[in-house]
Amino acid sequence: MRSIAKALAPHGELIVAVPPVLSEADLRVHATNRDHRSNLSVRAWAELFESEGWAYRFISHRCAKPLDFSSFRASTIAPADFDFVEESVEAAYRFAPITAIYRLRLVG
């Protein structure tokens, strides 16, 4: 995080998107996806960013329809079915997002 801070333009922002790990079960599911390297929960990411001197805004990436990533059929989901909602980290635990997104800015 410190290397990124050095590379960021003054007053620049950083967008970080991570798998929405909200429970031990989520952690096991994401561990099977070789592209998902995170073992941190949504809360743990927020705590990490704050401890490293970043302020964040949390954004949930949601879909209005159920997603089935195991299906080989053509998707009936359209771009209009997706939404990005700025909310609290705790809100993600009430309604799980597809992706947990943090909009970061260095404090001070």
C-alpha cells in the first residue's frame, strides 16, 4: 500500500475491487477460484486500508437477477441489471455484493 501511495498522483484516488468474502463459507468458495487471491474479509480489507492511512468509500457491485457462473448457456442478464451502490461495509453483510469495491484516498 505504501508503494502505491508513492506512485499515486497528489489527491489521486485508487480503486480496489476484491471478492466479497463475508464468511468462512465464502472463503472456502473463493479459495477454489485461482483468480481470487484474497483471504481477507470485506471488514478486514476496510481495516487494512484505514490502518495504512487510507480513507475509503465502499461500493457494492450488485445484480438484480441471480447469477449462475456454472451455466454454459447464454446469459439473459443485461448491463441494465447491474448496479453500483455506495453503502457501508456492514451493508454488504446484509446483502452480499458480487464484488466489493473500495474507492481510496490518502488521508492527510
